[in-house]
Amino acid sequence: MEIFMSVLTAVGGLAFFLFGMNMLGASLEKAAGGKMQQALEKMTSNVVKSLLLGILVTAAIQSSSATTVIVVGLVNAGILRLRNAIGVIMGANIGTTVTSLILSLADPTHAQTSNVVLNLFKPATLTPVIALVAIVILMTAKKSRTRLVSEIMFGFAILFNGMMIMTDALEPLSELPAFSQIFQTLSNPFVGLLAGTLITAIIQSSSASVAILQTAASTGLVPFSAAVPIILGQNIGTCVTSLLSSIGANKNARRAAMVHLYFNIIGTVIFFIGMYAIQWTIGFSFWNDPVSMSGISYFHITFNVLTTLLLLPFTRLLEKLAVLTIRDKKSVQGEDEDVPVVAVLDSRFLLSPSLALSHVKEVVEQMGEYAKKNFGQYKFSAYCSYLGTKDHGISKIKNEDGVIHILSCSNVVPVKRVSLILKSLLLIPDRPIQWTHIGGGKGFNALQQQLQQLPANLTVNLTGAITNREVIGHYLHHPVDIFVNVSASEGLPVSIMEAISFNIPVIATNVGGTNEIVTSESGVLLDPHFSAQELADQIVRVYEHKDRFHPRRLWEEKFNAGKNYPRFISQILND
């Protein structure tokens, strides 16, 4: 039972660690505002710049897998050349070692010291301090940039806390002979290599798998002979993410993923042969000694730095190797079928929302330039045409009962804020009101529940979803005094166009293109952040002065489809 609880606690610690690492990376990426990722596109003119950028970006987002996936996306979009991407991929392998270096601060071998200052910076002491400062900032800061600092600090705190939980949980296991036997088995170079590859491939994070190894090393049972092949295997396993992301991409993007794989395989083979050749001939004095958390971090860094320095002069050969693996297809007149006319909105960019947004802008600009280049011989004029709605006439049903008849029409979803209409109507206790809402949606049942106890002056009719013909029928056969739309977001609402075509004044929020339909002639605009009382006051005012509004007049001028369609077509043909 004790063993089971230790394993369960270790798994929980791993969950904390992964969450903290994800939170830290995401927060640092938001703090950068996408600038480092954008630099990947623009500052890769030579391999050295590309290398440095790869290190910086990966150190910031704490994931070489994420960096390589973004690189694959940039290559797929035709924004980054394959040759320039190689340096970034190499840099990503060095940048990912930052996580293990940070975690080495929790090395038990560094824990014993009488120096007060050094003890203060121990993770066990520093973690609660960081968490306390973070919560103070979060509760007091008003600026989003300042609150972002608290998120970064929380990421560090959760990461270290998860690490310490795993360390404490594995300590009882260190006394078990079976636990020690596992690492003796992993001392077999091929078994250790395979284990490191598979674990990292499953987790899809070399940083996380190295952290797990560091935690195991804190027990003092992991020999250097087991750590070496596991770390080498971890560097191969991390390539799985980029390989998976390249599925369905163009050939150059697939080549970028293959470069990442070849780089790590070649580096692993060289180190593997070199390390074991030295061990079997001369021998390392520390080979069978327990490795520390710091030792794992230093070997991880050494492997990636030396591999990069060794293969940096051979970037062209890596490119050729990838080209030989992913061969060119024959294309018409020698054109490259994989080079897009405009940069594509690659879904891989969603790993970095700031980068994705910047690409939306770039693609729009590029499409504009493309249109200008290819259709420049034509004379273009920009037309803004309100196509509008059909003319169904005006209802002959007159309001003679003294009741304020209110109509709204939309899906019952949060953005439409239909419940605010009800809240406002409840603030008009001295007027008889009949409110009809047309439309269904996921919030329909919840809205119905709010109608259980209504005051005597208020009648509510929820029609649910009905056809447009039935909507028009309601206008023609029922009295409607005011049309209400309090949506938090709009385009150019057709429902309001239909309302004013029946000469019904409108109360609507000033969002999107609503102010083009709702003017002083057709109704009243509300501030997007209106209060329920403000809406209630406007309902009473518009009802009392509805004769001052002439909505149909505005509709005839701008939104009569019977006039707008022929005018639009004629304008195009004449031009």
C-alpha cells in the first residue's frame, strides 16, 4: 500500500510539474508578445542568427517541440526557407536544456549549507516565497502586464513544487531492491536508449522526461551508466512531435521535421559510439557512481552544445539528406508545387496565438499585393452597397390595448444577452408589457426557468426557433411597438433591417454596424455596457414618443433590397 501511495504521489507531482512548465512557457510567450516568434521569420539570414534565435525562443517557451512545430508551420507557409530553418532547429535543442538547468537547483547534493543566503535560494525555501509574492501581485495589480508577472512566478512555483513532490515520493522507493534493479537494467546501452526514446515520444517533451530522470536521480540510485543512454534516447524521442505535425504539410515542411530527426540521430550516434568507446577502452572512473540532478543537467547541456558545434558546419549536408529523403515531384514547367502563392494560415501557428494573429495580418496584406499585381490592369472602384431586406409591407394591426408590445429576435446565447431584456422589463412595474422573443439556443431552457414567477403586469412569450416566414407573419399579424436588440457583438443585423421595414422603432446596443441602421430617425442606441435601468427608461421613452420616429423612411432610403440589388448590379456593369 505504501508503495502504491508513493507512486500515486509521484504521478501527482509529475502533473504539477507539467502544468507549471506549461504555465511558465505560456506566460513567457505572452510577455514576449509574439516578438521572438516573429523574429524567426525575419532574422534568419544566416545560420548563426538562426541558431541564437532558436535558443532564445525555446528558452522562453520551454519547449523545443513547440519551437520545431512552429518552424515546420513557417516552412509550410513559405515564410521561412528550409536552409534558414536548420539553424533554428539546432538552437532549439540547446534552448531546451534551460529547464533541466533550472531544476538542478533542487539537487539534494547542494542542499546542505550553513550560508543563510544560499539556503534562501533553495527551491524548498524559494518556492513558497515566489508563490506568496505572485498571489500578492495577482490580487493588487490592475495592469494586465503586471498580472502577467504573477503568472510567470506561479509557473515557477508550481514547477518546483511538482519537482519536490516527485522527489519526496520517490525517496521511500529508493529502499526497494526492485527500484535499484530497474536502473541496473537501464545501464544496458540499448535498453536505456530505447527507454529514453519511448518515454519522451509518449510524453512529447524532452524537458519533462529529463525532469523525471533528474527526480529519479535524487534517490541516489541512478548510475551514470544508465543516465547516458536514457538522455541520448530522450533527444531522439523529442522529434516525434515535429514529425507528427509535418503530416499533411508540403515537402519542405516535412524536410524540416526530418532535419530535426537526423540532427538528433547523428548527434546521438556520435556520442553513443564516443562515450562507450572510451568506457570500454580507458574507462570512466565515475561510470558506475550515482549521478546527481546537476550531473544530468550538465550532460544534457554538453550533449546538445557539442552536437550543435559539431554539425553546424554541415547544415548544407543535413539539408541535402532531408531532400534525398523527401524527394521532389515532377511539376509543370519546373514550378514548385509546394510554394504557396500567398502564405497560408497554418494551424500549427495556434501553438503561439500571438504569432497566429500576426500571420493573419501578413496574409491579408499579401493577398492585397497579389490582387494588385495580377489585376492591376483593371480599373477598380470600391462600392459599399446595403443589399437590405424584402418589402413585406406594414402591419395593419394597431395597438389599442395600452400594452407595450416588445419584440426581440436572436439565438439565446450569452453574446445576445437576452436575459438582460427580462431584467430591464422587471424594472417597469407600472406599465402593462407583453414581450415576445423569437429564437432558440442553448440558453433557451435557462431563460424559461427565469419566467416561473413574473409580476402581473408582464407577459412573456418565447416562441423558440421558427422560420423566417413565420417571423414575417408575426410582424404582419401582431402588434409590435418596439424592437429590442442588446447583443454584445454584431455585424450588420438583418433582424433590425426587417424591424424598421415594418416601421417599428428600435432600441439596440451601439456595436458593430448597428449604428448604420439605428439612427435618430429609426430608434435609440445604447452604450454597449448599458445598465438594466437605462434600457428600462429607454423602453418607456420610445413607447411614449414612438410617433417621432420614422424607421420605414430610413429603410426605404438605404435598406430596400428591391431597389438596392438592381442598383448594385447596374453600377458594376456600367463600370
